[in-house]
Amino acid sequence: MNKSEEDSLLFPAYPVGCYKLILTASPIPVDTYDVTVTEDLGEIQLIKIEKRKYWFPDDWYLKYVTVKTPIGDYLEFPCYRWITDEKEVVLRDGRAKLFGDDKTQVLKHHKRKELEDRQKMYRWAEWHPGFPLNIDAKSHKELPRNIQFDSEKGVDFILNYTKAMENLFVNRFMHMFQSSWSDFADFEKIFVRISNTISEYVMQHWQEDFMFGYQFLNGCNPVMIKKCTELPKKFPVTTEMVECSLERNLTLEEEIKQGNIFIVDYELLDGIEGNKTDPCTIQYIAAPICLLYKNLEKKIVPIAIQINQVPKTDNPIFLPSDAKNDWLLAKIWVRSSDFHVHQTVTHLLRTHLISEVFGVAMFRQLPAVHPLFKLLVPHVRFTIAINTKAREQLICEYGLFDKANATGGGGHVQMVQRAMKDLTYSSLCFPEEIKTRSMESSEDIPYYYYRDDGVKVWKAIKSFVTDVVDIYYDSEEKVLEDLELQAFVKDIYVYGLRGNKASGFPKTIKTRQKLSEYLTVVIFTTSAQHAAVNFGQYDWCSWIPNAPPTMRCPPPTEKGSVTIEYIVESLPDRGRSCWHLGAVWALSQFQENEVFLGMYPDEHFIEKPVKEAMRKFRQSLDEITSYIAERNRNKKLPYCYLSPDHIPNSVAV
């Protein structure tokens, strides 16, 4: 059966009779209108919906239109859009169509006008030089209605942070904004104990080396650690320094050759200016290098820390054999630096900002009838809105980010500009990124649940995407000839990656295999990767000494001089601690009515093969969820961030 024959069976010309239009919408759940025609309609190509202000004064969200024909057939016309003011919406039927599939001028004109209108609404803009481009809107209310949050209050950062601090009972400390805590136990005054959570376990064990090392594998920022193949000259650690930490009676060089040494380098922070928005408090930033060791229990523990990049007498290498306070403060400096890189690079740049690029390019270049629009639209839900709100309130000049973070006041902008050179296509391909850091072997490096679960979810997404691609693209030529797809890919490369050849992002896609990989990158980044680095923030960062957002004293320049009092004075004061706690609480909460990976309540696709692919996808995700639940059973530190039932479809918080 050829395509035209198949279409004629699905949407044949219908005779004279009574056509019933069933509109499913909000705020009115279902309205039914009977429309009688006195002539042969032929093939129904388009449906036009108009809203008059005097009929419906409020915006009207239309989910879909179902047309019941005289012979009892049902035709689906998906919408899932707001109808506002005196605007009209013209809908096509639910069959997905590639570029070139349309044969009539009416349908070609409709698609062309849709993209022209969208490109006027979804314009690119530059927030800061060197950043990925973003949507041209200065505030949430300036966004196209269809991508705004249903309630702006739900994403008001100032309101949410204030509510969070009220819920956590920390507002009572705000009048002592710049005063220091008395000791570590004093931080418990704002620490909320929630039964059986990771946060309490962190509070109890944060000073221990195993907890410090574990976080590089399964904490908020599990993307920094890599196998050390050669010690950098700027980090002159010797066997004599660390021999008390080495358990195999080997030299440091031999341990490196056997794959037992790992390194984390925060070079990105070198020279970043500390926050100067508060003239009463000097805030410091360091750029540490940390060496880690896989001991005989196959646990990762730290064995050497240099707090800044250049080795010299006033920048000593701290060791576990040093005085307890020296070693503890060195680890705190690493944890603070890790917090900065996590928030600004791992979280903001590599999930939020790049996901917005995917979303803007999708709206600009893929019409609603395109199968890739239907596939991707659930994965950019509210992303542009949350980022716009963040630029409006959170990471803007004098925004909330400046209140508690040493990288506020412009440091976070410098960091994103630097980190853009490492934002490559291959670094967003999950298995490849793991391999680049030589962290792929579960036998050599057990307990790396971020890697293990991430690979499973990546494979499930890629299998699903491949199934969908194969439904609509039956040859490589179909991929090459899809000018809408190619325009989407080009928009991402030119605007998202600023046309940087070194990024490795493709300008065009030529094969179905490459298309499947590319779409997997988009969906994995906007769903799983964001979940992995976002929803553990309260777990790992609510105990302030474990993730200080700022340091108020400079790093020690010699060994043997650090006291507990100096450490406490270095940590955030009461006010900044409260703001920090409110932030990590608010950022760790799911949206109301969250839609999780594999759930597609909006039925953009009507084709049975795609619905079968979705069913198969959900089955794979259910199996991963069950596996993770079983593994986590009775664990003191369960890892759930990449369990599919904890992965929202999109970046929306």
C-alpha cells in the first residue's frame, strides 16, 4: 500500500451528513458542538478554532479536537496550546509529516506560516558574551503564552526561597546576617532532620574521608573525577608524601599504572573573582587539585590536596597525615569549589542553558506536525520559562545568587564563559563522557551508581528514539532531505554553540544512526542529566560545612596553624547559610503535577507504531526502576537520582 492509499483510508473524503466536533479543553473540561454541513467536505485538511473575548474572557487551553464523521470514524486534531484574546489556531490532523510529505498548497502554506510566526515569537538573544544564546525575553510575562508556567507564582524564586526558609524555620537567624556560627554543632540550628534521608547521614559523617570520596561518584557533581594517568607538574605529589595512605606496598607511580589513582582539578576557578556585592564581607574562591586513591576495599578516598593551582611554599600540599584541622579545612575548600562548579557549570550551563537552546531551536524550525517536534516537545516543557525566570531573579546582577555565593557578583558569568570551551557534543554523549574520564569499568570502579544507572537510562532512551526514527525515516536519504530537521540542527550549532567548530556539534545530520544519537543527547540532557545533578542538592548541600557556598577567610598558607575557630570563621555566616539552605531546598523540589520520563499525557502522536514504541520504552524504564529499587534496599546511602520514576521529562525547576 503506498502512502497516498494509506492516507485515503485514514482520512477519506466524507459525504454529506452531521459532523460532531468534540473539543477537549480547559477550563471547561469538555464541550461538544454539532456541526451540520450540506455539501461533501472531501478530505478534512485543517480545522480553525477562534476565541472571541465576549464568549470566553479568559485564556483557553485546547488539548485536542476530535471529529466524528457521519460513518462513525474519529479524526484526531492535537492542539495542546493556549488560545488567547482574538487569536485563532489552525490545526492539522494528528498524523506526523516530514518535510516534503505535504502535496497540497494549503498544507504547505500552513506549515510555512506556522514557522514564520514562530520565528518572530522565538527570537535568539545574547544574555552575556560567550554564553549560549537564549530566548529574546527579559521577563517571564514577555514569553509566548504557550511556554509560560500556568502560574508564575510557582516559579517566583524570591517567593519560593522565602517560603522555603519559613518552612525550614531559619528566618529567625536573618537578623544576625553577618554573625558567625559558634561551632559545627551550631549549624544544626538550621538543619532539618528528615527521617532516613541522605542529608542526616552527611551531617553525621561529613568529616570522614570515605564520605568525601564517595561524593565524587554519587553526589551532586559526579562528573569531575577521572582516572589519573600522569601527575601534572603543577601538583608535585611524591610517594613519600602519601605512602601512609597507599595500601598495596607500591609506589605512587605504580599505583597510577595499576589504575588506582584518580584526580579532580578545579582549574576552571583559577583567577575567578570573589563576590564583592557586600562590601562588609570579603569572600574567597580557590582552585584546588585533589588526588584520590582506590583502597583495598575499592573505596575512593582523598590522599593529597593542593588548594590552589601553583605549587609554592605558601600553597602546601595537605595530606591525611597532617594535623586533623589542616586536613579538614583542605577538604572543605575542595567541597566549596565543587559546589561552585556544580551550580554554575554542571547544573546551569550543561543542563539548563543547553536545554533552552534545544527548545528555542525546536520551536523555530520544527512545525507541530513534524515527528521530531512531537517527540521533543515534552522534553522542553517549561525549560525556557524557568531559565527566563532565573535570569530575571536568580542569576542576574544583584539577584538571589549574589546573596550567598562567592561566585556571585559576576564570577558565575566568568565561569560559564570559560566552561563553554569544554561544552562539546561528545561530552553530552553520556557513555562517551564516562569513557573520556576512564571511569567506564564497573569492575575497576564499583559503587559508581551515577555511571551504572546513567548508562541504563541512556540505552533505554536511545532504543526508544531509534524505534521512532525508524518509523518515519526509511532511508538515509530521508534524513538528508528533511530540510526542517537540518535547520533545527543548524540552529543549535550556530546559536547554541556559537558556530564553534571545536564543539564537535554537527552542522548537518546524514544518517539515521547519527540522528538517533543526536536526539538521545537532547532527551537525556533535558531529563536524566538534569535529574542527576539537580535533585540531590538538599541531600548533599544542606549540611553547610559539607558544601559551603562561600568562604570568608583565605586558604591557609602553612601547615599547623589551623584551628577549629578559624574553620568556623571561614564558613558562611548565619545569613548566607540561611539563604543557601532555602535555595537548595527549593531547587530540590519537583514541580507540581510533574511529568516523569516515559509519561506522555499529551497525545501528540496518533500512530499505533509510536504508541507501541512508547509502551516498550515504559517497560524498559520500569525494569530499570525495579533494578535500582532492589539495589538500594537497606542501603544507608541509596542512589535514586537516575531512577526513571525520579526523572522529570524536562528541566522545569
